[in-house]
Amino acid sequence: MKKKFLIALTIILVLCISCTLFACNDSNPSADSREKAIENFQNAYLKACSDNWSLNLSAEEQKELYNEGHYVYQKEWAAFYADVLKSSTIRTQKITAINEQLLYNEDLKKLIREGKFNYKNLSDLFSDTGLIAEDISELVLLATDRLINKGYATASSILEKTTALYDRAAQSVQTTANKLNELKEVKTEAEYLLESFEDIEENKSSLNDDLNLIKQPLGYVINFSYSMVDTFNGLAQFDTSSGLTDSQAQEAAVLLSGVFISVEELGDRFDDETVISVSNAVSNISALFGNIFIENDSIISFINNVFIYANFGLDYLPLACDIVSSMGRVIDEQMVMDYFSVKDYPKANYGLFLGKFFSSVLDKISGDILLERLKAIKVSVSDNLEKLAVAGSIVISLVGVSGNSILPDDFSYVLSSDTEKMLGSLVSFALIKKSQLSKVYAFKNKYAANNDVSVDTIMSAITWAKNIKAYLDDSVLNPYGVTISIDLSLLEDVTQNPRAECVEQWFDAIIEAVDEMFGNIADDISDRIFDIANMLLNDFISNDELYHALADMYEQYGLISEDSEAYSELLRLIEESNIDKLIDAIK
């Protein structure tokens, strides 16, 4: 339970961590200092991208760069991000703090250059720049607004400038083969970038409507998430290896109580109707933003992650808030101290805490309301394959871990082999598909630019697609007999000779067929997922007396040693519900 709770909060934290690479600006101090700070941001951002880049290179200096095309490409994005900062109300000194990080933080430079997520670096950036929750919310939403309304124009400008560079270089006898290949690669990436913004440009009006709908609710989530950073940092400072002192336990209890209160306040802002409308709007934005092609751009990748995690998480927010906030009433310094003292007692004592938590949940909110929450999630998830995959992975996890605490050892009646195959296949397809498609499109662009490509990378995507193709031959997964729309044998063997145009056509045909296959059985998958979830929840609710008995033992005895007369009773209660397996899971 502890792990699952922390994982859930960590996922929510991603919503705010995603935007911390942006700098900030001030509404009042002198216009000159504000403008200078924003200009310095562009320079710092470019230097973070490459040591030999800066904002005001001369034409000759730029021409001498071995990666001139990439410089021009990123210079446009530096200006784009600066426009976000200029439009914000963030204070100037925070711009300066972020600029310092971009210039001198080697870990952050590596993060930007590789385009990879690193929680620690971004968390440190939070604490070192003074950004507050309202800053983070504003920057995420402003950046999203600019991507919707100015992204296409930015991509057009990038393509125009990189094409002009390439054309001039191609006509010059002094251009080296390496320089021409680099420019061709960037030009090709710019072409795909513009193409990936076309849907956003065409749907600009409806996306703006969606963004206006989610601004306040998403702001609540980001504000909440950021406020958790200080709490987790505070908790991480405790050395629990030798137990906690009374004052430390009291401080930890205060921090945790603050978490539970914040969760409850967040839940109060999201009724079922709000969740459905906001979730639909986030899904619309996420679907289009996920197709933006900016290879190795950390900022755009993280903005995508904001909507990806929000898209998945909002459906479950009311239920999670109900459960988590209900636990807050039992947290005090004695319980915190006892929890970290179990190492000196039999681990069966964790059952006392679980009983206390679970009884608190059922005291705070009725089982009927929990079941209604589950129904609302099903409506919100609908037939969205990615959301169904998330729901399926949660159910599989519950059956495999938490479910064992309330079900007998043989729970095949809950998760049949056919259902397990269906849910497992959907999870492996829907949650990995986007990353595999990215490999194919990146391969296509690099191939078109005659640049070196990683054959191993594209072969991993091909191997995955071959395994997915086998789903079409499975009667359980494909009862309606969906087939691939083209004859794959007409394409050359992509395994032996992975030419980009053949790989893309071959890959897209397989994905299209499997998408259709899962789409045809989406209702069946949804029914199975939520039938299992309802069964697990009903079984959880039915153990109410057991949870109260464990909670009563904790109130009466505290922690229980093996030589205590109450120990055998503790083991009996735990054995009745298989709660020992859950104890192993949280330990």
C-alpha cells in the first residue's frame, strides 16, 4: 500500500516536474532588466544545447559550426520558449536563477542534450530557482497555448531557414559531405516537424476550447503536485535506520497529515462530471501533442508527458482522493513511530496498520460510493485503448498483489486465462505502441538524410511488431477475424533489408490492423476489466469486520511481540484474509 501510494503521488508529480526547464519573468521590475533576462535565457539555453553555441553568433561563426543546421533549428525553439517567458508573470530573478543552472549545471546540460527525463536534476532545479506552484502551472499552460497557436508558424520558420541553408550548401563546392548530410538531416526533421503540427493547426479552434476548459482543473493538480515536493524532501531527511525520536515522529506526522488534507481538498474540486469533461479535453490535446516530432527535445517531451499522465490519471483521481484522504484521520506521531519500529517486531505487525488504514477508508466513505466511483471511471475511460490498457494493468496488479490479501490463493475464477491474455496483450500493445512508432519515424528521417542509423534500434521495433502481428492469429484476441489491409509479402523483407519506406508501410499496416482488432473488442475488454475491479472492491468491502478487528488490536496492544498472548490472534486474523501477502508487498 505504501509503495502504491507513493507511486501514485510520483505519477502526479510528473505533471509539474515536466515544465521546470522553463525560465520565468517578472511583471514589474525595469523593462530593460526583464528583456535582458529573457535574452540571456535564449543564450543560456543554446549553450546548454552545445558548448560552442551562443545567441549572437556572426554569420561567419555560424557557418563554421559543424552542426549549423541543428543550431538554427534550436535557435528558433529558444526564441519560442523565450516568448513563453515574456508572456508570463514570473519574477525576473527566477529567470536569472534558471539561466545560471543552464550555464553551469552539467547534469542539466546532459539532460537537455540527451532529451531524457531525470527526476533528481529537475527536482534540484525546483529548489535552486525558487519556482512556486503557481509559476509551474502558468508555464505549462502558457507553453501549451503557444504550441497550439504558434507551433505551426515556428515549424514553418524552421523549415524555411534550414531549407535555405541546405540549398546554399548543396550549390557550394566547398561544402563537405559531412556538413551536407547534417543539413539534410535537419531539413528532413524540419519537414516532419511541420507535418506533425498540421493536425494541431487544423484543429486549433477546438484545441483552444479544450485548453480553456482544463486550465483551472489542471492548475489545481499541478499546484498540488508541486506542494508535495517539499513534503517528500522533508520526509526524506529522516534517518529511519535507527528509529525515530518523538520529535521526529511528530514532525513526520504533521507532514503526512498535510498530504492527506491536500489530497482531500484536491478531491473536493473534482466531481464526476468535471473529471469526465476535463479528461475528454486532455485526451484530445494529448492525442495531437503526442505526434509532435522534436527529437531529443526535453521540454517538448515533458509537455507531452504532462498530458499523457494527466490523460491517464484524471479518471482515477476522485477514487484515489477518497481512499487516500480517508487515511489521514489515523496518522499521528505514535503511529508513525510504531510503523518504523516494526523492524524490532514480527512483520505481522504491519497487518495492524493495514487494518487501521482499511477500516478508516470504510469508516470515511461507504462501499456503495466506492463502487459508484468505479462506474464513473468506466464511463470516463470508455473505449480509449490506452486508458483501457492502464485500467487493465491496474487490475492485473491488484489481482497479483493487493488482490491476494482479500482473495484465496486460487483466484483463477477472477482472472481467467483468456481474460489475462486479453488484458496483458492490450497493455503490451497500447502502452508501448507510441514509443515504437517514434523509433520508426526517427529511422525514416535519418534514413532519408543518409545519416547513420541504429539498425539495432529499428530491429527492436520490427521484432515487437512481429510479435504484435501474431495477435491477429489468436482467436481469443481476434474473434472477428480482422486482417491486414495490404499484402505484406509484396514488401521486401524488412528484417534483412530495413529500408525506411518499406519499414514504415509494413509497420503502419500491422498497427492499423491491431488497432482495429482491439477497437472491435473494446467493450468486451472494458466489461472484463471493470467486472474484475468490482469483484475485488466488493471483496475488499466485505472484509470490513476483519479490518476493524485488526485496528482494535492495534488500539489495545500497540505493536505485538511473538511471546505476547495476542500474537496468535494476530496471525489468525491475518491468515483469514491472506493479508500476509500484502504485508510482504509493502515491506
